Amino acid sequence: MKKIVRDPREKRKVRIRKKIQGTPERPRMSVFRSSRHIYVQIVDDTTGRTLTSASSLTKDFREKGGKGEGIEAAKVVGAVIAEKAQENKIEKVVFDRNGYLYHGRIKALADAAREKGLKF
């Protein structure tokens, strides 16, 4: 039988998700990055509902002056998600980097969200 080899990011993702879970008081902020875009959503895991989301493809992103991709786009998306969270009365979240290493676009998004008042 052939052994199934998992992607290193998938291994980290499973290991992280065992430890963190979003609650109504402190939902989970999950990040996904593709080669061109970055997506983030705030999820309440007890009900399985997405409370709010933002990405580098949304109208809010373009209204904030976001262009292109990379670290600058991640900063704008981080600011947008923080503002949307505050509109929904969410102040604290649990950060789920989804197995990605904490540098580059992931770090830029997290730092921008913290600057706008999101606590994690």
C-alpha cells in the first residue's frame, strides 16, 4: 500500500486547528492566501457561521485604495476586516494562520488588523 504524504502546510493546519476554536465571544479569524489574492473570514465555530469576511477581490478593498497583490494588499485587507469586525461588535478574535508561516503577507494582514483595534 502506498503511504499518503501530506503537504507540510496541511500538517501544520491540522495541528493548529486541534488547539484553537472560535466561540461567540471570541471568534476565529481564518486566513487563506493564494498566489495572487488573500482572503480572511471571521468564523463562529460553535454555530459554523461566517460572521464577516474580506478579501483582495471585494468592493471594500478597492474603495480603500487597495491595488494589486502582495504585502500592500494584505495590509489593506487587514484594515478592512478590522473595520467590519468592529461594525459587528467583535473586538477579540483567535488568529488562525491556516498553516501558513507567520511572515510576509500573513504578518502584514495581522499587523494591520491589530493597528485598527482588533485584539488577538
